[in-house]
Amino acid sequence: MVPMWFLWDGLGVLLFSLPNTRKLRDIAGNPAVVLALEATDRGYDVVIIEGQATLVDDPNVTGSMPAFVAKYVDVPRRWQPVEWAEKFSRAIRVAPTKLTAWKTNPSDTPQYTTIRF
């Protein structure tokens, strides 16, 4: 498992990778993936997405897309958005097949949901 920034684009989850990585070779060999999304509430809300990953060959889908840049505008970066997008130039879209979410905050009743697409 590796941490990655992501964006829901209405069709799936977009991720961006450095080219020529093991991650890309693994997806080419087996597109079944699992994403574990970070919760912002100390880990009490957990979301796991299972899906099928495809490499996106669309020049308009980049890490410098306005929606992606806006999502991470307040996050400290090593590189400016355009330079980051040049480095992380391989777009990946994950089409969800199953979403599992649960809330485990000690002050609330635990809740669990599974959705299949």
C-alpha cells in the first residue's frame, strides 16, 4: 500500500503516478485494486473501495487539472502543481465495484455500509 493523492471525477477515482513504476506494471498485469481512503476524523470513519484500474491516455487528465490542484491547494508540496504533474504524469482511473464504509467513533453507535456497483 502506498499513499497517493486522489480525486473523484464523477466516473471514478483518479490517481497519478510516476511513469515506469511497479504500480503501473502491476495494474497492467491485474487491474483489480483496493483503495483505503484517509479519514479526517482520527480514523473513526473508514472507506475502502474495490475496483478496476485503467491507465488513462487523455491529455486533459493531468495532475494540474483545476479540481485536483484546488483539492490540495493547502497541502505543503515539494513541487509546484505544474512541476508535480509533469513528474506524476501517468493517470490512473479506478472504476469502483464495491465500497465499504464504517463509522467507529466511540461516542456514536457503530455504522457499517457496503455498496456494490
